Amino acid sequence: METIIETRHLNKAYNDQVTALADVNLAIGKGEFVALLGRSGSGKSTLLNILGGLDAPTSGEVRIDDKSVDFGDRKALIALRRESIGFVFQSFNLIPALTAQENVEYPLLFNYRDTAVRRERAADLLSLVGLADRAHHYPREMSGGEQQRVAIARALIGEPLIVLADEPTGNLDSKTRDEIFGLMRQVNQERETTFLIVTHERELGKRTDRVINLLDGSVVA
Ligand SMILES: Nc1ncnc2c1ncn2[C@@H]1O[C@H](COP(=O)(O)OP(=O)(O)OP(=O)(O)O)[C@@H](O)[C@H]1O
């Protein structure tokens, strides 16, 4: 299996005091649907932020699509986030003043894409997530589950190598949680999109291809 994302001896310390990650080595293959499991404070968000180029490690290497990420190169990091990574957050992070359709299109505004192509792609993705009839609704007019569907569509619009989801179902009731998790799995299976999903719910881990367990900043079996 082709490796999409890999870490080598990744370490992260905050203020020279807190060790958030200690010698993390992992590899995720193309099309995998992986859960990153660990209790509060185990380093899950720290790892996800570094993988997504939002934060830099103290030492060690991140390789994406077999290229080493240069955390000192701001422009390269922006390009990486824009072209290779899709993000889904616990709190949806939609832009309140934009409609569902505009929120989904938003990441492509900076990619100089043809407007018609952008619209069409966003409309396709809204259909994929089951919200074709909500395209012109604003976030405040949608439920939490619907907002997260929009956020998933937005994460997919740049055709990322991997979607990094940080507790994507953490703000949802159990029924909606199952639906959103099922939607991500469906996207994974239909489009071979790679997912790394942070959760602290063991139950969800059982519905993935593989679980990576973090304990005090290290990967455990
Ligand atoms: N900006 C920061 N400055 C100092 N310490 C931090 C910072 N961010 C995180 N930490 C510490 O690093 C460790 C890992 O935190 P992290 O947020 O990655 O854990 P987590 O597994 O995502 O937790 P949770 O499930 O509660 O979100 C914790 O001990 C935390 O207190």
C-alpha cells in the first residue's frame, strides 16, 4: 500500500516542559480509515496539528506523499494545507456569513479555479453529504449534524491526500454521531479518501480499519 503520511521519531515539547509527543513513528496508507485514540492529554490534537502543518515538531520528521515537510518554510506549509490536507473540527468552524454552498467553495477561492467548476464541485459534494436542498442555507439555519456535513464537504473540495478530523463527532448526539461517522466511512469507501480521525470513544475505533493508540505522547500497541 502506498504510504500517504508518515512520521519518524516525532517529538513535541511545549515550553521545554510538557512532553506532548515522544518518538512517534507511524505510517498511514492510501485509502486507509484510521482512528487516533487516546485519553485527554495524550497528545492527539498535538499530533494532528503537526501532521496538518498547523504546528511544528520540536524534532523528528513528517513525510507527506514521500516528501519531507519543511516546517520552516511558511509558503510551503500554506500550500500543503491548501492542496494536500482536509480538516474537520469538533466545532465545525463554518463561516457564519456564508451559505453552505459558499462555505464548501471557500477553500478553492484562493486556488484561482474557474468559478463554474468551483460551483459545480461544491454542488456535487453537497449532494454527496445529503444536503443538496440546503445549499443556500446559512450555518445558523442548520443542525449540528448538518453543519458537520457541510464541513466534511468543504474538507473534500480540494481533493486532499488525507482528511484530518479532530473529534468530529464530539459535539453531536449519539444518533447524529453515528450518521456522521457513517458518512465519513462512505466517502472513504466510495472515493478512497484517506481519513485520520481523532476520538476518545473506543466504540468508534471498532468501526475503522485500524486504531492508533496514544498514551502519554507515545504510540502503544
Ligand atoms: N499550547 C500548549 N502549551 C503547553 N502545553 C500544551 C499546549 N497544548 C497542549 N499542551 C499539553 O500537551 C499535552 C497533549 O495535549 P493535546 O491537546 O495534544 O492532547 P489531546 O489528547 O488532544 O487531549 P484532549 O482529548 O483533551 O483534546 C497535554 O499535557 C497538554 O496539556
